[in-house]
Amino acid sequence: MNIVEKILARASGKPKVSPDDVIFANVDKVMIHDVSGPGVIKVFERLQSQGISVDKLWDPTKVWVAEDHFVPSAEKISAENIVKLSNFTKKYGIEKHFKYGMGQYGICHTLSHEEALVMPGDVYVGGDSHTNTTGALGAFACGLGHTDVAYVLLNGKIWFKVPETYYFKINGKLPDHVMAKDLILKIIGDIGTDGGAYRTMQFGGSGVDEMSVQSRLTLCNMTTEAGAKNGIVEPDQKVVDYLSRRGATNVNLVKGDDDAEYAKVFEYEISEMEPMVAKPFSPDNISVVREAPSVELDKSYIGSCTGAKYEDLVAVAKILKGRKVKIRTEILPAAISIYQRAMENGLLKIFLDAGATIGPPTCGACCGAHMGVLAKDEICISTTNRNFPGRMGHIESQTYLASPLVAAASAVTGKITDPRDLK
Amino acid sequence: MKGNIIKYAQDNIDTDVIIPGQYLKVHDYAELATHAMEGLDPDFHSKVKEGDFILSGKNFGCGSSREHAPIALSHSGIKAILALSFARIFYRNAVDGAYLLPIEIDKDAYDGISEGDEIDILLSTNEIKNITKNQTYKMKPFSEIIGNIIAAGGLFKYKPDQD
Ligand code: SF4
């Protein structure tokens, strides 16, 4: 069995599972946030009106709550949603509630690894499509809707069809000016936005072994944009160290068998890769940066679960150091712990000296919610993961998806720029 | 199950256009319905009728996991989506929440059915009858668990031990 089959077999109490088997898997961790949480609460209300008991959760210690999409509260409704979340966690005894404005908080998928909330081998589900991100720690991490999350909260399990796995064997080492973001854009460009549909996308090979855990998180984050059920990397010592530094103990490594089977294997040689960009209006509409259209940008957005981890901010600082931005540049560290590290290591000063503005950890404009949404006809380069029409604001605005290096280089020139071409 | 078709002849209709991000904070189902399809077809709300079906291409419902999407469509009156394929979370949400039926069709049905056609979905034989054009097409049968959840009326009414 491969790693996903092993995790799902363990979680469903079966000696072996194969692709297309339907199983009920016991869940190890569940996440809700300020959009899916109120959605789940609404499902609870509906269940109650049908006489189904919602008095107790199956295990409140396995649940954690993030406030990320509409915080700091954008207006009245989002403020009320935050109150609803607080009432919910109080009522059900959920202690892991990361409230904005109180120490550590941030984007849900960032907290999952920054706070070592998910372990290798876990079945982890969240009320958000980018739950896939956390597969980089070697967990089966998968997004679900409100009804499914409500079911998990009450029953501790959920059905899955065991996915077949596409294995992406990555050889070589990324050049300095290329990031995991460029690689995943290239892969999505090759297989399309439904190229991984219903499947696992697993990443391995010497290129992934070389990569930091944070780079692997970027790869797994955007498996969602290829339609995948989940993304995963077999955990190694780097994952153990990463989680241990964040307080985890007894991190167990689960791996696939030597004779594991994959539905398909794709090979990539990355040593000569070029920086990439996804043009409007789809993450698979890619081009190498040097062949991208020469448009006048209005804004560079450096934020989100995809592109505002600590390592992403380091890449941005490398470019912005001693330079000035030419367009509106918003930098939103993805969690308070990252914000703090960026402050301690002088990154925030570099950003401010360059003329960029720094925002709080929030999804904000990534999903067109608040904190800098785009106006009609505005064009943005962004370290986020989606560029559908209207995703970051007005339906006639445009977003180019790029790596933190490219987004920073473009901030400096006002045009889509390969970091190698900066003077 | 009979109804009329609203056709969007395109692939990758994502949940950001089915219900734009600014409404994610809204959890009032009736209000969500008034914004359904707003990112693609601002006239949708005025033209949709109770019992209508949507017909579309590949990868319907891709993108964000927001359950607001099937909710907004179902509370607009949509009873089923016929598409060449679906994105997985939209599909699960539609079935587990018992909001609407996600029906996978083939190219014949996609090309053959036009805007406004009246069709009849025959779940017992996995066929789609086009009453307006007097044609019949195949639909992909639901897998066993999906069929059982639909028959039960959603995930919470389904008893897994019966399988
Ligand atoms: S940062 Fe963007 S992609 Fe990530 S969870 Fe928030 S809205 Fe979703």
C-alpha cells in the first residue's frame, strides 16, 4: 500500500484498502474557521429541528478553530460570526480556539503546522478546501463542506472513497530564483484544474527530499487547484524536526510500502526550471515569467496560506532589501508567530523601508473578502492560489499568481518581473 | 423528476462565481439564494424557477469548499445539476447535505440538451429524457454509497451499518 492507503486502512480498521473502496475513516483532527464554523452551526440548528441530538461533540480535544477569513471583523455580520464561534467553542468545550487579537492566531492552514496541530499519519479534515496543505506533514489532509464537518464533529468519522494516487517524482534541486510555487504552477499547467480530480497527488524524489517543509506545504496547498482530494509528502526527519521545534513530541513517521502502487507516475527535472506565473482567470493558464504579458500592475499581494509563510517572507525581503516598491504592496504574514519572527529578524523593517504596507494575519483579500480588494480593471500579482473571475475583488479585476520572489520583483518594477532581471 | 434546463456551455464553473467570496459571511439561506450565480450570470435570480436544472461542462463546482454554493442553488429552486464532471467537494456537499442531485452526463446529453428544454431524470433506469426534443441519453449511475445517501435523504439520515 502507498502512504494514503496505509493511513486510510489504519483509520478504518481494515488490514488493506485499495482505490475505489468506500470506507468510513475515524478522524484524528478537525478544523473549522469563521466561515465554515457558522456554516456548521447552521447545520447543527437544522439537525436539532429534526430531532437529532447535537448536545455533545465526539471529542472536543481533537477540534480546533481559526479566525481568519473576515478578521479583524470587516463589518457587522462578520463580527457576529466571531461571536457565534466563541459561543460554540465555549458550549462544546473546545479549547484550541485561536482568537484574533489574542496572541497566536492566523490562517487555519498555517496554524496547522506552525502550532504542530497535525501529525504524520493523521486523518485530518477541515471545513476549507485548502486543508490539503497540511498533507506536507505526511497526514491524509482533506477539505470537506459544512454538513460533512458537522457529521465528523458528532460522530468522529466520515466516508471516503479511497483515492488512486498520482505520484510526482521530482528530480534535481530548485535554482535560487525558483520556488516550490513555480513548480506547482507548472504541474497544474500540465495536468489542468481537474487533472488531479478525486485523486491523491503525492510528491517525492530527490527534489522534494531537498525541499524545506514550508516549500512542501506550498506544493500540497495547490493540489486543490488541480482538483485533488489531497496532497501528500512522505514524512522524513525534516518533518520531525519541524514539528518538534514547534512543541510536538513523539512524532511517528508513516511511509508507503516499497511495492506501493500508483495510478500514474509523472517525472519532473527541476534544476533548470524557470519562474512561472498563472495568468487570469485560471491557475492552469501558465506562462514562464519572461514570456508573460507586459501589463501595468496596480498591486502586489504577498499573503495567504500559500505564500506568506516565514520562508516566503524571507524570499520577499531578499528582493525588497534596499529597493523601493513602485505599486501598492501589501504583505500579510500568515500567522502571528511568523509576524513575530519577521520582526525579530528585521524583515518588517525591510518591508517598511521599501514602502510596502504590512497587514495582520488574515485571509483578507485572498478571497476578495476585505483588507484591500481589487477595483474594476485593476491588475494584481499575488502569492495566493486562485485567480478565478472576481476572486480578489471586482469581477473585472485580474490576478496573476506567482511565487513570493516574482511578486516582490514585480512590486519593484510595476510589471511582471523575473527576479533575475532586477537591476 | 421533471424540470427545465438553464444551460451554461462552459467548463470549470467555480464556487467563487456560484456565490462570490463577499457572501461567505452570510448564512441566511434565502439571502444566499438571491446571490446565486452572481459572478457569472446576474440575471440568474430573476430567471430561475422552482424545479429547474442547470446543465454545464466539466469540473462543475471547482474551487472553494463553500457549502454556500449548493445551498444558494438549491434555495433558488435548482433540483439537479447535469454536468460532464464535478469537483469533489461540491459533489459531496450536494449529496451529503441533500441539497440537489449532481448528475454526470456524457457528451451526447451535453450537446443534445439546449437552454429551456424540458427534461425528465429517470433515476430508476439512469436515463435522461428530453421531452422537448424527444431524445433519450444515458446518465452515469451513482456509486452505491452515493445512491444510498441520496435515498436516505442525506448523510445524517444514512445508516452506514446497513452497507
Ligand atoms: S488564505 Fe486564501 S486560500 Fe488560504 S484559507 Fe484563506 S482564503 Fe483560503
